[in-house]
Amino acid sequence: MKMTSDWAIMAILSVVLLLSGLILRRAELLLIAIPYWIWALLPAWYAAPRFELSIQRQIEPECVQADQASRVLVTISNMGDALDEVYFSDVLPQGLRYEGNPTYHGAFAQGETREIQYAVRGQRGEYQFQGVRARICDRFGLYSSDHAVACHGSLFVLPAFEKLKKFSIRPERTKMYAGIIRSRESGAGCDFLGTRLYVPGDSPRYLNWKAGARWDTLVTNLFEQDRVADIGIILDARSIANIQRQEASLFEHGVKAAASLVHYFLETGNRVGLLIYGAFLAWTAPGYGQQQRNKLAVALAQARLGTHEVFKLFQYLPVRLFPPQSQLIIVSPLLPQDSLAMRHLRAHGYQVLVLCPDPVAFERPFLPSDAHTETAERIMRLERHVIFDRLRRDGVVVVEWDVATPLRTAIQKELMLGSRARQCVSPLAFKGVEV
């Protein structure tokens, strides 16, 4: 309990009047000081009320998209004595914007229940609510006491994602379940794989009459089985690979791209795992379906930039987390020293696709337009072109993405149309992606 400024004024005024009356020997000053003394001494006779609150927090929904409103309901019950005047203020995590009134001011009777209701919005991230601050005052405004009551809650603002158009991958190994990825094995499917001689029991509908007429025998068409695959998505969260200009961050575009890929591959029935590579390894084991989508969305919402000497380069990437001969998709601006690690992954039998948010195009609008900047831009683009060309020759598929354009446009340009990729990639390199 602490005294307020009103009490301090009363106490000082009473002392001044008392001393003035004694020094000047004026009885009227002593009489005037008596009410002030009584007022200043009131807290000594006024017992502080027993403070006991029961607080419950309800957040609906707990997982929202960026800038989507979430309703917060705080229910406060007075389990102690009646309070003459109380101020309640819900402590908001930094970065959230509120709509409504997260405070309450007024009397609080014993056994009474009050509700604080408001809405919050925010950008991608995890927000932890800690509790409610309470300030209790007496009816005369002479003293107050501050309390912090714990009442925890969590809000996850999930990253935005973009719906991608259909594109296929062709890892060396697929799962046994039916899906949309070609498995390189003959069976029930829609895509032509080859032909073989007719065997009794084959369906007549699959006979290849033109080939049979040419070879004067019965020939059966073979089709490629469509199955699901293991997809490993690696998000680069290293601070040294990020570019921050004002409130814009290249890392946020990488998170959006990873969320879009997660949504696409889980929607098409694949098993997807996620590794966030930064200050530490944030690993989410592979899984299927809506539950896995929620896990990966929460993991991306919690993704933060960081720096660690061990994880400074991609050469320490824990590849054993991913199934052999599976598809790896790395979302990274890709530093020059990272190209060797990409080639090692390809040499270990993984199909590697690197999605590169273009740092040059991202940073260019924030730089002055002069000859020096244009020269530096040309040099950077030439360096990255050489690095990407080497990666493509080694079998790594590279998708360059200008973050000012939709992600599906970049994927369509590099994978679905494939004209540039066919010119730069060897047959071994292009074996991992089907157009």
C-alpha cells in the first residue's frame, strides 16, 4: 500500500499549519490544522480490504491469419472484500492492436463478476498474454496498491499463404499410398509409361493396336502409378541471409512461401515435414492431413531469425532427419557459400528444389537510382546467375522469385513451362521435376 499525492498534500499542509500556529502562537491556525490532521491520519484507522481475485481468459479463435480479429474475454470475480475503487487493465503483448476497451474502472462489490471484452489483431507470430494489472484505491483517494494477477493465454497469428497451381515433383522414392506423384513404377494410373507384350489376363482396353499391327503381336500399354511422397521443407532463418529495410523483411516472404508449399503438398495428400534452420533447429516431424497442417502453421508462426556459429552455413544441415531419396525444398535467399551444401544434398540422392526469394529485387527500391547502384546490381545478378547455373548443372532445380510478384507465377515460369530450365539443366537434373 502506498500513499497518493492527495494524501501527501494533506499531510504537508497539516504540518505547515501546525508549525505556523506554534511559531506565531495563533490558535486559529491550530484549529484549522485539526481537520487536515484527521484527514491525513485516516489511513491509520482504515483497514486495507482483502484482495483476492479469480480471473479467467478466453481467446476465440486462438489461431488466426494476419490482421484477422480475435475476440478476448477476461472474466474477473471478486473473492475478497468489497473494493471502493479499482482499475483493471489487461496487459497486451507487444505487437498487437486492440479494438474496444481492455480496461475497467469502478467499484467492485464482494462476489461480483465483471467482464472485459475486446478484439485484437496482429502480424505473424506467437503472442503470450501474461495477466491483468489491478490498482485499488480507497474511497477518499488517500492510498492505492498495485497488483499483478497472472492469467495466461496464447494467440497464434499464422502466416499468410498463397494457393499454388498444380505442379508435380518426381522424387526417386515414393510412398505406398495413392496420390498424384508419378512413382516410376507401372500400375494403375493415367500417365503413359511404356509397352510390353500381352499376357493372358491383361485388360483388352489397354491393348496398343498400332504397336501390335507393327510387330504382328499383341502389345499392352503400361501406365505409371500415382502415389504420395515424402516432402521436406527447409526454411532459412539465419540472420545473415535476411535483408531488413524499414518494416519490410525478406524473411517474412520466405515464411509465406513455406506456408504456401505446406498448404499445397498437404492438400495433395503428401507427407510433409518442416525444418527451420536458424539460431537452432526447429524440427516438425513429417505427417499427413489437417492436424499436420495446423502443426506446421504454428511452427511457422513461431519462426524467428537468429544466429548461431554452428548453423552459420548449410553444411551442417541434419539430412538424416529426412527419408532417403525424398524431395527437399529449401526456401532461402541462398548465400554464395551455400551452393556446396546444395550439391552435397543432390549427391546423397535427394531431389533438391531451391526456392530463392530474390534479395536484389527486394532491396533495389530502397537504394538510390544512380550509376553506382546499377553497376552493383548488375554485378550481384551476374554472381547469382553463375551460382544458379552451377547448381542446375549439378541437378538442383532453382526457382528465382521476385517477391513483388505472386509465387505461383515464379513456379509456373520455372517448373510448369520449363523452357528456361530445359536450356540450363542436364537430363539428370531435370529428372526430379515433371512439367
